[in-house]
Amino acid sequence: MSRILVIENDQDVRDSVSLFLECAGYSVVEGANYQEGFQNLHGDTASAMIADIGTLAHDGQISIQHIRQQVSRFPIIALSGTMSHAQTGGNPIPLGLQPTCTLQKPFTVDELLETIQRAL
């Protein structure tokens, strides 16, 4: 069973994503921010991370560098309310993130699950 780390500061979104993933058979570890999410892993690893772009941008570049140092090929699915803003600087994808996939909010359960399957 794949373990997915969900980093999202909006609790409603985080709870919904986690529920969808658990119903699909994934193990889920959550965090309202990068630090909380990795603490909640308790030293274990995750198969992939789903993270809100704004939350990661707020956490800073050190977080992204830490992720990339921790796992050489760590699939990251970046969530954003508006991808056009993420691509043009309104809510920038943090430098160095290089997400495996992006997913624009709002999204359907099918879109979420298809994106995870592509990333893994």
C-alpha cells in the first residue's frame, strides 16, 4: 500500500483529499505545513507528496531543498487554486520544486486518483 503525504493548510481540503485517498486504499499522513507533515511521518517514508503550492511557498525554499535531498525521486503533486497564477507569479511554484504533476483546484476524485497514478 502506498503512503501519501498530504500538505495543505486548508483543513477542509486536507480532510477531503485524505478521505478520498483512504477510500481508494492509500495510507495517508497529513500536515498543515511542511514541518508538521514530515514530523507526522515519524521517520517513515512516503511514496508521494500532494502539496498546496501556496503552503510550500510560505514554508520557504529550505523545505523544498530538504525534500529533494531526502529522496532523489520523490513524486510531488502540486495543488493550486489557479494554475495560471502559479505559472505567472501570482502564487509561484517555489524554485526547485519541479513537481511531477500539477492539479488545479477544484478537482474531482477521479482527477485526483488519476494524477496520483501518473505520479507513482
